[in-house]
Amino acid sequence: MADEARKAETGSMVGSIAANLHEGNRSEYLAQFVFSSFGTAIPVPHQEDSGLDIYCTLFEHVGRRAWPRWYYSVQVKSTMEPWVLGSSESVRWIIEHPLPIFLCIVQKTEARILVYHTTPRFAAWARPTHPDRLELIPGTEKQAQTTDWEGGETFSLKAPILNFTIQEVLDRDSRARVVEVLKFWIDCDVENLFRIKSGIPHFWVPDSYETNTTKHSGWVHQGECFQEESLLLAQNRLKELLGLIATHHYRNNDMVSAAIYAMALRQLSPTGSSDRFDPHDGFLHFELNKIFGMQPSSYLYQACDSLLKMVKNELAQHGIADPPLPSPEAK
């Protein structure tokens, strides 16, 4: 009978919708309007929504043209409830998302926009193991200190980075201040995203910050030791950089720096080539062999390796030596 009653009630309501059906939609519309004041703001269709609501850019004005220079994404909410990512895969998703992410809370009764950074995603990345959930709790204070974070799964975002009304953002000067704050936090996120891509288990955040300004008391460096996977990734990035820097100094006739970087690269990558590239500069090593009178040389890296051996011998004189290789039984 209950089912029949529900069907009858539903049937009698054809042509109507739930009164609060578009409550969340209106928040997204308002947020899109606000963020489109600073650049482009492309809403994600609801059927394609996988966790973020708007993909945005900030414009840089050059003459009569506007160029999108800063890219970011926004999650929109209409209440002050925590943003909870309730599974390990959800946490992995927010860590690996390639754009800066902001949490935006729209208070429609006041036509007010609160914007929060999401740098705890980098704290989750830097831990030895990623948490199975992540909870970001928004607050309404005017100042916050990121060093209050104690790790774990729950992070209090005590102060928004931005707090303004829609009327205020219509003013050119107010809008410019909002853009500067967004740029500041976008640049911070981009640097930390680069560290993730480079396998560096550390991140930088402002020690403290004030709402609606870029004022901060300094920077805090947080992180853990390398894990095996991140260490291999960081070493591969470092091999490429050392090779390029050594070549740069060689081409600028700075053989001292070129030789030092080449030695560091030989220590890091004694086998040379990899699947993608060989970081060692053959022309540089040919020149080193020539300078050291090793022509014809026994092999390409002879001079560099002799320098590296001299350094290791000097270190050994002071009790510093390479660790012993593991025995076959230990493998």
C-alpha cells in the first residue's frame, strides 16, 4: 500500500520539481560568475563531474589582448561542511591531480564567496604511506598557521585565503587584490606539483597567512625521507639535470664546473645510457681525456673516472668510503 501511495503521490506531482533541487547548482552558477571575472571559468557538466566543478584560468592583459597564464580548478560547496575524500583512491586522485585546486564555499544568503587552499594534499603525498581518507575542515578565521598541521587524515583550514562578497568583486581594485592572492597560491601549488612529478617527498607552504592578502611570515619545508619508488623517480630527474648542466658549463668554457657535475653524474649513473637517453656528454668527456693527456683513452670516461677516484681516495683518508656492496646471500 505504501508503494502505491508513493506512486499516486508522484503521479499527482507531474510537472513539478523538488523545491531545493537546484540549491547546489545555484552555488556553482554564482561561483562560475565570480571566477569568470578573473579569466575563463568552464563548468564541468554534471554527468561528467568526477570531483571538481570548474576549470579556470587567470588572465594576463597584454595590450588589448588577454592571455590565460595561470590554470587552476575549483570544487564548489554551498555549506561549511568538511570536504571528505573517503577512500585511498580518492586521496590518490587529489594528490596526483595536475592542477592547483581550491575549495570554494558560496554563502548565498550573504552573496559571499570563501576560497580555501588545499595544500594538505601535499602533506598526504609527503607521508611514507598515503592515508585512506582526507578531511579538509573550513573555518572562518582571518589568520591561520599551516604549521598547526599534525599530519594524519584531518586538516583544519582555519582561515580562507579569500573572503569577499560578489558586490565587492565588481570593483576593479578589489578584483585585482583577489587575483593577486589566487596567483600567490597557484604558484605555490605549481611548485609542489612539480615536486610530486620529480619524486621529491617534500613540499613548501607559507608558515602563516592572512585572508585577502599575500602576507605571510615565511615558508615552511615539510616532508619525509625518500621511498624506493620516489627515489628512483628523483634520481632519473637528477640524471637529466646533471647532464644538461654539465653540458651547459662545457659549452661556456667553464671546465671546472663541467668536470664537477660530470663526476657527480658518473657517481649517480655509472652505467650511462637508459631506455630514454644517455645523460653523459661524449664531447665533454672527450675534451677531459684530451686535457688529461689520455689520448687515445682506454674508454670514454677515463679522465672523469680518474678524477672521481682521486676524490674517493681523499675521502677514504678521512674515514669516508663507499658502503660495501650487499652479499649475494643478502639479496
